[in-house]
Amino acid sequence: MKIILQINIFDIPMALRNIDLHMLRILDEIHKTGSLSRTADRLELTQPAISMALAKLRQHFNDQLFVRVGNAMKPTPQAEGLMEGVSAAIAAIEMTLNYRITFEPSQTERTFRIAVSDIGQVVMVPRLLEAFSQAAPRARIEFHGINERTPQLLQTGGLDLALGYAPQISEGFFQQALFKERFVCLARSDHPRIRNRLTLSQFKNESHVVVISSISTHLIIDRALEHQHIRRNVAVRIPNLVLLAQLITGSDYLATLPARAGQAIARTAGLATYPPPFRLSGYSVTQYWHERQARDTGNRWLRNLNHQLFGGQ
């Protein structure tokens, strides 16, 4: 089935014509993978077919769109300007084609797109993937990080849901709290100065690793320390959890992070966890969606699945 888009969705001088959903998917995948061969693999096409499609797209937009830099295909400014509209168009078409009065998880081939925090990737994604694959074996799921564009992508349909702690997603969005989270301090189990408990004096005297993630939980910690006039010696700042276990295992550093992620890392790496030695409020882990997805039966099914898995923990 061929769908011809004649929607004035891109900021180009001529309305988009004779470009079907198949072509948009190719454009989107090249942008994601930076590779014609990986695009071909993911879309189950031949590389010559991908090259021919790219040639047609280049002719249509009168731009190279992607140029080879080293081993990767890098987008031109024209391509970067197109991608938000391309993602929104794909999502809108898929939503239209997948629309049913009833939704059958076991039969759907829909692609669900979820923005999730890096903490959520450690704590929630493994359980969600297991349940999702059992209930909807023919469906697909894509995970994206939570960032400043997340609210806009929820509005445009580029995302179905966001999961985590995202105070930047506020007015105009539906929210459902799933569970309350607290914090723990992480240290290696054979730390030379910390034994059965972590004291405030030890917390102040030791060096710390701070995870500056895409979400704002580190700001909760910073505000609590500032309010209580507690200074910590920050030795290392990292952008996510990937290196945290290695840094803690190989040093005397401490780290303060959400409890479920901290406990999961501690179990895997053989580390120790301690209650923070100062007053530190928790926060709610929430799922967010826009009004446009509120009545969609597939989206409702996914929200219910998340609530069954994580609600009230």
C-alpha cells in the first residue's frame, strides 16, 4: 500500500510530493544509524535499494542530505532541519494506519516510542522489555533519552510516552505517578574508612562522583546539600551511569543516586549502599503523555502495562 504525502509539514519551498512512508523511513534510519548498510539491514532491504532511495531524496530536496565523513554518513544542515518533521510525519501515518476501535497486543506490529531517563534504563527497561515481548511479540519498541525536546516530541507524536522524573514536562500533559524513589550513597565494599554506616563527617571528607544525567535528580541532591549548608568534595562529574561502577570499584569515591539504580549497580559490581547521612527527600517516578495520545487504545494499553509493572512499588 503506497501512501502519497501531500502535507505542508516541512519548511521547504515546494510542497512534499511523491515521497511515500517507505522513503521517509529510509531517511529517518540513515539519520539514526549514519550508515547505508545498517539502514539496509534494519529495513530488510538491499544496499543498492537504499542508495537509489537516497538519490531520489537528494533530487527531490536538491541537497546531498548526507555526506560521508570517515566511516559515517553525516547529515547536512538541510537534513537536520527535516528530521523533526520526518519523525512527526512517520508517527502520524503509523498512528493512522494502526488505528483500531480495539487494540490487540498479541497481533499488533506497531512501533512504540518511549523516552526514558538513564536511571529508568537501569531500573525499568529490563522488566518492561520482558513483559512487552511476551504480551506484544510482533510489536517493536524504541527507547530514547529524556531531554529538552521530549515535551515537543510528545506533542507532535514523535513519542508515545515519557518515563522517569521530568519536571520540565508540566502543563498540557497527562501524568501518572508510578512509584516513590529515594536515594542511597554508593561506595566500594572494602572502603578503608567506611564500615557499617556512612557518617556525615565521612560524607564531607570523602571525594565524590556526581552523575549529571539528562534528568534533574542531581539537582534534588544539590538543593538539599545547599539548604543544609553541607559541602561535598566533587572530584569527578560524569554524564550517565555507564562508568559509575568502574569508578567506584577502583577508588575511594562516593556517589549519591536514586536507590533502585544504586542497588542494582551495587548487586552487579559488589558495592555497598548506605542511607544518606543528611535529610534528602525522594521524588515520584511518573509516566507522561500528551492529550493527543490519551484516547489511543495502544497507548492506553502501554500505560496500563507500565502501571501494572511499576505502580505502587
